[in-house]
Amino acid sequence: MHQLHAIRLSLVLNQTLRLVVGVHTKHTGVRIHALYTELGKPSVESLKAGRQARLWAKGSSMRTWISFLCRWIPALRKGT
């Protein structure tokens, strides 16, 4: 997931969760992590991290061009 899309999605989701609970969308007295835990929903960041971990674990055995990216190890070029 693109980082800009994830930030926008989490912002809208956080505001929606605050409205569901019954507080103002800009109210910071309620912790977002507590709302996610109370409602039993995973955060956007945890979904993104899970998908990245699954890609790195499964990506090298896929039969698509993604497998080449997952097997490629970047070389550090400090001296050039």
C-alpha cells in the first residue's frame, strides 16, 4: 500500500472510529489504539505491515515478476 494512501486512509478511519464511539473527530482525549483494541479492529499500519511480511515470505516463490524483486539484494556502494 502506498504510504500516502495509508496515511489518508488511517486518518479517515480514525475520525470514523471517534464518531462511532461518540466523541468529536478532533478530540484527542481518547487514544486511537484503545479504540482499535476495544472494537477488535486492526489498524491500517498493522494491516500494511502484515501484507509486507507476507509478500517477503511468499514473494520469492511466486511465478511473477515480484519474485525477482524479492530475491534481489541491493548492494551498498559506499566507495563510488
